[in-house]
Amino acid sequence: MKILTVDGLQQLISRVGIDAFFDLTRDRLEQDFGRWHHFQKSPRHAVHYPYGVIELMPCADDEFYAFKYVNGHPYNTQQGRLCVIGLGLLADAKSGYPLLFSEMTLLTAIRTAAVAALGAKYLARADCQHLAVIGNGAQSEFQVTMLRRQLPLTTVSFFDPDGRAMEKFANNLGSADLSLKACDSIQDAVSGADLIVTATAAKQANDLIEPKWLAPGVHIHAMGGDCPGKTELGQRLLGQSKIVVEYLPQSLLEGEMQNMAPDNLYGELWQLVDGSLPGRENDTEITLFDSVGFALEDYSILRLVLELLESVDYGDLCLTQPMVPPLADPKNLYGLLSG
Amino acid sequence: MKILTVDGLQQLISRVGIDAFFDLTRDRLEQDFGRWHHFQKSPRHAVHYPYGVIELMPCADDEFYAFKYVNGHPYNTQQGRLCVIGLGLLADAKSGYPLLFSEMTLLTAIRTAAVAALGAKYLARADCQHLAVIGNGAQSEFQVTMLRRQLPLTTVSFFDPDGRAMEKFANNLGSADLSLKACDSIQDAVSGADLIVTATAAKQANDLIEPKWLAPGVHIHAMGGDCPGKTELGQRLLGQSKIVVEYLPQSLLEGEMQNMAPDNLYGELWQLVDGSLPGRENDTEITLFDSVGFALEDYSILRLVLELLESVDYGDLCLTQPMVPPLADPKNLYGLLSG
């Protein structure tokens, strides 16, 4: 089976080009959300610890079975480690044989930003220029880079209680042709924004944004609420918003929807993608994509990566290792020991 | 993280010694079943296809999180492929960082045989000499090799509808100091047996053994029933047996227990191991270990393998690959793309 390391993926993205890789990812997500009923879906399987969570996220259609191993350990950064690490596997559904084992820390950041762009395509005003980013951790620049491929952004205001995170954010986006505004508070950052991304890490119920701070017609991409008890927005704001999720059974457990009755939901993303529900309907409504991350997104990007690695252009970027016994007689597994 | 290929594991087992590796595995399983309440447990997550099943089997304590990817595609052998393939991952629970990704096809066969030996320790008569093996597929010789480390076996009778599987079985065990008896039927094979292993692959409800064929005091290790609708034994035999399972919530979905009310259960294996329930109580009762394979067994063998690979003697047998980004600033994931 193929194994793609972090180094291999960095080279792959560099060769394909960041922008092209991001566009391919978003397009693949859109295609797959558009054929929602082809997939076997379930909420992720989570094991909770006092210090974090470890999850398995499977998603499959009749051709491929994918899953991701992913953790969330908010205190890891204090020891210089990542909060979120991912590893993914893609297998042939018809035989169960594994095809690809890949790093998914970077792939998770990319697909998470891609789903933000997809949501914004259907829910944000097409003329959005001012993006506010609340929380400037590992995910934040991916969001900006992906969203500006979807929308004509000119200004990014940003806030994080960690000043060093804000510095890093500004450095990483310094060469982008964007006006960057470091802010002293959330209120300052969201003031006048057309589009707001909340990407915070605190594992508790927060109420980050007061409705009165918001301009009419704003779209909020709330992606930091992603496990039980971890939410970013209060009921007043939720009650005034047109709320879309990826997959309701999971969002009721993990997303902002934890704080709302299910009948406050407008719809699931696939309904906007396949045209069965309209997205944004006017320039003044407040829209909210309560995005917790769904296993279909991992399926999509793993298939994309496998296809790239199977092409002559990029086949040299992965390892090939014998992770499955190659047997002349498939019933003679014991021969591996005695032979 | 460490990656252990099939070749690496073959070398590891060869260097440790098959018998020693098998004993270490069984002892590790016994230790872990003996501290049952330390683990977070759940039935496996299964995706079912007309042609097979793909499963994720997680199990964790406060130190380690383990899971296995495993499939069951009974028609694979017709294309010269294995029915069952496994891959496993072990991670540090406190940080979520992965430690080991390993082949688990061979490890699954070994831990599956180890749990048979553990069940037999508590449920079979200590003087068992005659073992019958029904189904001579990939798992069968592992069962024999492991069980004879637990019991004074002298005779193995065996039957499989596939004559080539029987030949392979006889060849693999030909050099063992055992009297091997190829049989023409299940009835012939189980006649006079002290211990019976059923390890068949057909994905349906079977009734392989009539109670009147059995000698008093026999122990049956039923391991082929391991998914919904796939069972090996009929209600009459089950009704006469003292039934033990690994983990009832999973066995009710997948094991012989599918055909019985839960109150027919005698107990779970851990209760025998920690002494809270007696195992076999006399020389005439029929005991039945309805073993479907539980994620704790994968946890145990993955920890054993990691410990071996961390020792100086075997550290050269695995690969070390960068599957997690090594970041100077853990919030600067984006730096991997722009750097």
C-alpha cells in the first residue's frame, strides 16, 4: 500500500501548486456533497479524556472506504505539540484491501478550509470584502487562503488572546495582497465584517459574539465548536441566524446546535449543493454554517490524494510498503511463520 | 512514528521465537482482561456491503488508545486474496500522538488464537488431548499452535469442505508432534474430541454440530460467528452449553448469542480471569466460548509489539516515518506550506 508522509504531502502540494490543490479539494468536496445519498454515514466514534478526545471518522460509498484518526488535545500547545493530529486510510470497498495511509494533519486543515469555502459559496454574499478571523491558531491561515479563492476579499481583521498567534498569522499572510488589521477585541475585529470565521480552541461553552456587533447580511463560519460541551456562540445569535450544518446527527452532539432545538436548523450543506434548498436569499439575513468537520470531507481529500499519487507526475512522492501479506494461497497465512 | 510492515513482523516473530511470541501475547491478553474496568469499550463500528464488511475496532485506557481497521470479504479467496486483512494503530492517550502503525493481518491471527488459549485455560478440561478443528482456513493452524501451548494435545482431527485447505493444514502442522486425522465430515471430526474449534467463513446462520455427536465435558471454541447473521451453532447446542463471551453488547450483535436471549449467558471472559466467576466446574459440562474478537485483544498485542520495537534488540525491525508535522511553533501549521 502507498504511504504518504508529511514530507511527501508538502512536496505534492508544492508541485501541484497551493492554489490549484486548494481548488481541487474544494471542487471534490462539492462533487461529493452533491451525491450525499451515495455514502454510508455515521457520527464519529469518540473516546473522551479529561485532557482531550480521540476520534475515528469513517465514511464510505460502494467504491471506497475512508476513515480518519484524529485527536483534539487543547493543552498540547503548552508542550510545544499540535492540538490536532490526523492520519487517514483509504481502502477499496469491494475487497477491503487498503490503498493509502496518509498524514492527515495538513490534509485536515486543507479540507476544513475547503468546506468553509463551499459553505461561503452558498451562504455568504458574493461581494464579501471584509473577513474577520477570531482565533489565530493552526487552522486560521488556511481559512483565509481558501476563502479568498471563493470571494473578493480585500481586508482581514483578526483577534486572538495569544499575541504570538496573532503575530504568526500576520507573518504568514504578510505577502498576500490583503489589508491585515490586528484588533484588540472580538468586537473590534467583527465590526463591519461581511464574513466571520470563529476558530477558537477553548473546550467550553462560549458566547463570543453579541448580535448587536454585527452588520446586516453577515455570514458566520463557526468551526471551533466541534465536540460535546465546546461551543462558540450564544443562543441569541443562533436564534437570529439561518443555520446550516454538515450532518445533523453529529452536529447535535458536537456543534453550535448543541445549544438549540433541532427545529432551528435550516438545512444540511448537501441540500444547498444539490439545489434542493436555496442558500442565501437576500443581502440582510445572517447566515451561519455550524461546521464541525464531517468524515465525507476526509473521504474526498483522500481520494483526491490517491488519484494524484497514482498519476505518473506524482507517483514518486509516496512510499510503497508491504502492509498486507502477499500470499500465493490466501488460506495459507500460517505459512508466513513456518516458511 | 514507527511503521511495522509484514516483513518486519515476520522477522520480529522469528527473532523472538514463535512459541515465546505466542506466550507473551497470551499473557498480555490475560493481564488486560484482568483489568477490564480500566478500558473504554464499545462494539466495533461496521460498514456492511453485499460483498463484505469493513470495521473499526477501538479500545483505550488512560495510557494508550488502540484501534484496528479490519475487513471480512468471504469471496476474496476466489480471487486469490485474503478474506481478512488488518491494520492497527497505537497512540499515546495523553497527547493523541500516534506511536505505531502496524500490519495486523498476522497479529489478528495470533491474538485471535491467544484468546482461544485464554478461554481454554478457564473453560476446557486441563487434560484435553483431542482437538477437533472445523474449518481449515487462514486462522486454523494458529489455533492449534496456540492451544497446544495451553493443553497437552496429542491428536488433531480436522474437516473442511475445501480439500486443498485440509491439505495445507496438514502440511503446515506436519512437523508438529501431533497425530493428525483428516476427516470426511464434521461429525467424524468432532467424535470423541475434548476440545472443538469452529472456524468457518460462511456468512449465514449455520447449525454445524448436533449435540448428540459430542462427548461429555467438551469445550467448544466458536470463533467463526463474528458478524450479524453469521453464526455456526444451533439453539439446541447453545441451550445445553455454559456460554462465555468477550463483551456481551458486541456478541449480541455478532456472535452465537445472536440466536439466544441474553439471560442464557454465563459470563464474560474477564470475570473468569479476575476470579469473580468460576470457569469450568466439573468434567462433564459442555462449555462454549462464543468468541467474536474484541478490540481489547488488539490493544494488548499492539502494546506488546510496541514494547518489543522500543527495545534495543528489535528496534531495527520497524521503519520510522514523519507522519506528524514536527513544528517549532505548534500553531504554525500553515508554515509547512509557505516555508
